[in-house]
Amino acid sequence: MGFFVDVILGYIAKSTRNAWRAGKSANWPLVEAIVTAAPIKSRGYGGTSIEIPYSYRSHGELYTGLHEEPSTLWNSRYMERFPRGRIFKVRVKPDEPEISVMRDEDQADESGLRPERIDQ
């Protein structure tokens, strides 16, 4: 029972952290990023997470980032959205360009749809 509670509390904490970051970065500039390696599944406190490594440029400098998406299951569908080489958008903190945030709501194409994969 304790493990189950840890997983649920960890999932809630990670989801809340991602929502807070997304909210505070809403007005940061958008830049293109690219997934640099296949997403990986990891287990730790709070259960399973999907980690998506990426790189992006801001003011001509190259930076790297890691998006961690909490998951209650081994969610391969989410992983399929971000294969290596996929281009997507991140928000970059203006005065600290090494800080970036990937927001789901920024991943829409011109029609407003959020495609499963935009690299096809």
C-alpha cells in the first residue's frame, strides 16, 4: 500500500510541477527544439516518467534540455510523439536561456491541431 501511495503522490507532484512551469513560462519566447535521442522510460520516486532529451538555440548559442513527463503506465504513445529528430517548440527564459520549458499547448500546427507526430 505504501508504494502505491508514493506513486500517486509522486505523480501528482510531478504533474503539478509541470503545470506550474508551463504557467510561468507562458510569455517566454518560443524557439524550435529537436529531440536528440529516443525518449526513455525511467522509474523512481513517483512511479514511471518519460524523459525526452532535446537541444535548442537561443541567441546563436546551443543549449540542451530534458522534459520529464510523469506517467502512470509505460506510455509508449506519448513516447511515439517525440521520436529522435522531431522538431517541436520550447519556451526559453529571456534572461536565462539555459532554462527552457516544453508545453503541450505549444505543440499545435497552423490549423490549431496537435498532431501525433509533426516530423512526417
